Amino acid sequence: MNSLVVFYILSSIITVSAIGVVTSRHVVHATFYLLITLFGVAGVYVILLSQFLAIVQILLYGGAIIIVILFALMLTNISDFNFQVENKHWKYSLVGSILFFITGTIAFFTTGGNTVTGTLGTSMKNIGIELFSYWGIPFEIVSVILLVALIGAVVVSNTESNK
Amino acid sequence: MGELSLIHIQIASIVLFSIGIYGVLSRRNAVLILLAIELMLNAVNLNLIGVSAFLDQSRFLGHILIIFIITIAAAEVALALAIVLKLYKEKRNTDVDKLDVLKW
Amino acid sequence: MYELNEAALQAPTNLGIVWWAPILYIVSFVVLGLLSRTKIKYTYFVPIIVSFISIGIFITVFSTYVSHSWERYSCDTIGVCWNGIDPWFVIGDIQMHFGAIIDGLTVTMLGLITIVGSLVIIYSVSYMHDDPRKTWYFSCISFFIAAMLFLVLANNLLLIYVAWELVGLGSYLLIGFWYGKQTAVDAAKKAFITTRIGDVGLMVGILILGTSFTTSSGAIGTFHIPDIILAAQQGMYSTSELNWGCLLIFLGAMGKSAQFPLHIWLPDAMEGPTPVSALIHAATMVTAGIYLTARLFPLYEISTIALTVVTVIGLITAIIAASMALVMNDLKKILAYSTVSHLGLMIFGIGTGGYAAAMLHLVAHGFSKALLFLSAGNIMHSLHEETDIRKMGNLRHYMPITTICFLIGALSLSGIPPLSGYFSKDMLLHGVTHGKIDFTNIYFLLSLGFIFLSSLYMTRVFILVFWSKSTTEYKDIHEAPKTMNIPIIILTFFSIVFGIITCLIYQDTLLDIMHLVTWGFLDTPLHFEFDLILTILSVGFALSGIIAGYFLYQENYVNKSVFNSGLFKSLNSLISQKYYLDDAYNWIVSNVVNKVTAIVSYIDRAFVNDIGINSPGEAIRATSNKLRYIQTGKVYNYALFIVLSISVIVLIWIFLETGKIL
């Protein structure tokens, strides 16, 4: 099928799930909507022939982040799982996001190169070489960041607060 | 219908981003705000991969950046949730509207 | 015609010694000022030694000036002019020099200041013996004498102005020396403010004279006095500039020399210690105005309006002050009004052209009035600060030396030959009449009236204080100690011989000393000429004043009924209320000045301060007070603001980059 049609299907899935994330009253429902959104995005990666990134996305987001969020929800929200009311100023937020949407659209339409079509080629081998040679130092730094975040999370959770 | 082109992916990205903004601004639970932030990050990833796949087929810089972004998003979520748990221990609720001590 | 003799500008180098006099006095001021809070005794030796050194300097300068071969200074030069520091500083086009003129005028004033200054310092040693702040007193006196010396030595108008203000400051410090007394504080303020009114005129006049023309080198003008006189002679001033300049400078002289109507401060200035009155208000500060007018006399010659104003004001002052001296009851106030009256006479003398006579009278009056003031100090010291002459009398038995000295001073001021006052008054009359006795000359008639009045009030004082029967009982009254008597005796000696020496014996020297270049419009007597008719007239009026005084006050005719009737009584009340001048000034100050200052201060506070200076700070404070509500502490608000800002910034950026939206 035309990749455009697939893309339309996927993007509608993404949009509906995202709206579900932000409007759901039930926090666990919201988390699962997020999971579906992430699967949708992974699908888009596949269309663009970056299968490896799609797998990475599903593994990390779906496998790690969603699980962590679920744990956090379990630990903090035992009593009121069902009852989440929005902020009382949600109309202004709507206005803000629509404004941002308009801005973004204008931005994307006035910068060029939008109508490029053609072959999509993704070579994982090139990405690998690139990642470990040219982007070697950022790679190491990101691993340090992971370590720091791990230690930080442990420290924040374990420190006794001064009453 | 035409071919799949960059503008379609960019529109999808900006829609996702706006929805993420709405989520950040209108949710009261701290964890749900983090969910919306994840949405925003994914929107950015979409944009990047689109640009990289269509326009930068020699070096694929966008792809590499996406790997980094996903990693850092994971680290950030972990840390943020640690803070939220600490907050919950103090105040026994996670309503961010009640966090207004640093005000005028 | 003037020409500045270039060779004349190379002064004999030993004349540089003249600057040591004021500098040493400044050193004494600083040293004593620093010591004024300690309890070191015998600090008064410092000013005494300095005063002797300055007398030595004066004698050196005087002899150099007299003995130097002045024939290379033809009649066209203005004396030795010496620019010590060249220039002192420069502001834009205006150069301020620090130099001295040494000519007859300067030398005269130098002598008067140094001699009377040292005598007053010696007198003060014992007069202020019991005062705990006497070190500060001597410090102030040194400062004052230093400032006065700077004033008479200065060769440019800016330096004269600086020294003028410093002299006013010294006088303020000394009048208000006993600052515990509210009357002394008020008197000091009054003196300063009244002279300040004159100083405004002085400043404007100096600026007019100094900047109204362009010199040959293209500068905007000069404040150098010989250059100013030269420029006036060459016609570089327009008439109105010259008139205004001279009139305004005379306003300054009016303030400092207590001419009508700015004379009100001098009688109140008697709140200071008596030696201060002797020094400042008899011999030195009040003569600054006369000195300045005489120094700029060639300018006044050209501007006849100013000269007429000078004459008239001098005469009015003389007569009015003499009439007020007649009805006062406070010894020092009588002497103060007498000083004002004689200052008016000196100014009047300058106005009629006899500036040499005026300077001569300045010196003679300086000696005699200082003598009278110091004798008054003696009397007050013995009578424990009593000054009301109605409570005194018959002092000649208790204080003989003081009596004799006071008598000689009074006679000298009344103009009895052969004391010095006679010579100077005669020269003044000569200048008024120019040799012809003309009874239709109003000036002449009024000056004769002045002579009568001055001898009348002098006789009144003498009789009431020393001669007539006392109305109170004296306890424990004795003659003053030697340190107080010796200066008085020295001053008496000078009163006696000064006139004779300068007018009879060394006439030619006087001619040389008093020689200033003038236009020759006015017939200026430069030396004393004996005119029999004039002498008979002046001495006759003086003697009639004495006799009238004797009859009125000794025989106590004043209480006879004819003198208590209407005209005399109302005249008496008018005069004793000082012609209601003080009340007029008070009314002006409280109604006009205070209201204007209230308005001005309101404008200053409301507009300049609150709106001009405070308003940026106030605006920021008010704005931030409203803006702080942005910090609500809620995450939602901050995030929304971020989103909106980014949208706006991106839109603007796109618009700027691509020139279109969409």
C-alpha cells in the first residue's frame, strides 16, 4: 500500500491516543493511552525504514518508562485512582496549545524543503559507525548522565528530610 | 493522494506537540504532567526522524539524536518520579496546584 | 594716559616677602585651631609672635616701596604688580592669578591691619583671660587677619572676592564667638546675611567688569585690576557696562562697610568680644569696602552715575548714623553707630574725589576708634560687663588712664587739631569744596552738620561715662591691668602723631604714597593744605558741638521742658527706633522672603525631588509592586507563559526572516 495511507492510519491512532492521554480521568488509562501512542510513533519509524529505532523506542519507552510510571502511580495515588479533575484554567491551556499549533504550522510551512519525496534510505550500519566514531564523546556523556540520574534518584529517595 | 513527504510528518509532529502542551498545562497530577512531557518528546523525535530520513541521507544525524533523546528521556523520568515520590511522602497528595510556596 | 610700564612689572624680589604675612597668620590659625580643644596654656604666644613678624614685614615692604627709586615709575604706572603664581588655575578662558599689587593703598592698609591687629591680640590676652575657649578665639582672629591681608594684597578681582568671603566668614565666627547667647548667634547670622546681600552685587559687578571685553590676545577678559583700569581708560567698556559694574561693586562695598541701608548688622555685631569690635568693626573689615572703592577709583571717575550714588549714600549714612548715635544708651552701640557714620564720611570723601583724604581718614579713624573700643572694653571689664551709659559716671576718678586715652580718641574723631582726625577731616572738606568756600554747596553744608553731630555725641558719651555724677554705686572698681592699658596707650600715641607726621612733616612722602593715577577729572587733593577759613569752620563747628554737648548733658538741659515737647520727642522716638529700619527688614524677611522661600522650597520638594529625582525609583517600586503578582507559584502559570512567549517569539522571528506570514 502506499506509505502515505499507512501513515494516515498511524497518525490518526497517534492523535486519538494522545488526546486520550491528556483528557483521561483515570490515571492508569492515561498511561496505557501513552503506550499506544508510543507504538504508533514506532510504526511511523518503521515506515521511514528505521526499524532499529522503532525497536529501541518500544523497548525503552514501552518497556522501561511506562513500567516506572506505573510503579510511581501505584505508590502515590492509591486512594484516588479514579478521580482526576483538570486544572480550572484548562480553557486557557487550550488556547495556548492552539496558538502554539498555529505557530508551528506557520514555521513549518515557511521553511523550505517540505515537499521532498523520494527514496528513504536508512542504513543502520552507517548509523552505528557514526554513533561510535563521530558522536563518541556525546555517547559517553549520555552514559554518564544515566549513571548520574540513577544515583540521583537513589539519593533523592533515601535522604531523610529535615523536619 | 501523493507521496509521503516531510510535511506530513511535520504536521503530525506539531499536532502531537500541541496536545502535549495542553496536557502539561491542564493536568493537576504531577505524574500525568510527566506523561504529557513524554508526548512532547515523542513529537520532537518524529520531527527529527522525518527530517533526517528525507533530507540527510548521508549522515543521518537525526537518527543519532533520537537515540540520545530517548535515553535522556528515560533518565529524566526516573529522576522526576523520584522527586514526585518524595513530594508525596511530604504532602500525601500529588496536586501541583498546592505547590505554591514560592510565590509573591 | 595709562601705560603699563613693563619694567615696572619686574618687582624688586624682596617684595615677595609680603606673602609671608598672611601665610604665617594662616599657620597660626591652623595650629591654634588644632589645639583649640586642648588645655594648653600660653597658646597666645603664637599669634603674638606672628603679629610682630608681620609688623616687621610691613616695615620692610614700606621702606622698600618708599626708598626704591620710583622715578622710573612715571606718573603713568599703577604701582608694582607682582604675579606670584602664574596662573593659579585656568577654567576655560578664565585665568585665576594669585598675585599682589604693592602700591600706596596696599601699604597703607597693610600698616593699619598689622599694627592694629597686633595691639588687639595683646589686649585680648588679658581681656579673654578667663574664657575657656580663648585658643579658638585667637585662632579665629588669626584667620581673620590672614583673610584681610589677602584681600588688600590681591591684584585681581577674583582673589579679592575669595578673600572678601573669607573675611565675612571670620567676622561671623568672631561675632558669634559666645554661641551660648542667642543674641550673639542672631547677630552673627544677621551680619553674614546682610553682607551676603551686598556680595551678590559684588559678584555680578566683578563678572561684568571682568568679562565685558576681549583682550588683545582674544581672551574673554581679565580680572587683573591694572588691566581692567587700562581697558576702561581705553574705552573698551560701554557706558552701561561700566555703570552697572561700578554700581554693583559698590553694592558689595555697601554691605561690607555698613552703608545705608545695609548698615543694620554693625550695631548688632557688638555682641562679640570687645577686642573683636575694635579690630573688625573699627579698623579692618569695614574698611574693606572703602579699600575696594578706592582701588577701583579710576573706574568710578569715568562713571559719574556711580560716583554720585557713592557720594549720596555716604552722606546719608553719615548723617543718619550720627543722629542715631546721639540717642543710644549702650556704650558699644554708640561707638558702632559712630563707626558707621565715619565710614559714611569716608565713602562720601571718595565720592567727591578725595580718595587720598578718605584713606587718611581711614587710618586715623582706625586708630582712634580702636582706641575707643578698647577703652570701652576696659570700662566693661571693670564694671563687670555693664554697658548702659546711664548707669555710668564719674569714672575719671577711678580709671584715669582710660579717661585720658578716651578723651584723646574722642577729640581726634571730632576733628580737633593737632590730633590726626583734624588733618583727615580737613583734607576731606578740601576735597568737597575744591578750595572755594561755597555755602550753597549742599555737600559742604551737610559735612559741617556732620562735624557738629559727631562732636556732639562724642561729648555726650564722654560726659555721661566719665564726668557727670554717677547714678549707681561702684563696688570694687579699678584701673585695667597693664596688658590692657599698653595697647591703648600705643594707639593714643598713634592718634596723636599720625596726623602730624603724615601731613606736616612728611608731606611729600604722602604725595608719593597716595599717588594713584586718575583721570584728573576731579581735583583730587593728594596732600594736606592748610586753609585758614576751612580750619576755622571745621574746628568751630566741632567746638560748638562740644560746648552744646556740655550744656545739654552735663547741666542736664535735656530734661528741660522745651526738649520734651512734641517735635523733639517724636524725633527722639523715631531715631531711637533706628528709623524703624530693623522693623522694615523684619517685615520684609518674614513676609516677602519667607513666603518666596516657602514657594521655592515647595517647588523644589514637589517637582525636583518627588518628580525628578524620586520618580524613577518610585516608578520602579510601584511597577514591581504590581508585577510581583505574576509570581503565583503555580506551575501552570509559568508553563503557559513560556508557551505563549515562545509562540510570539517564533512568529516575530519568522516575520523578520521571511517578510511574510504564511
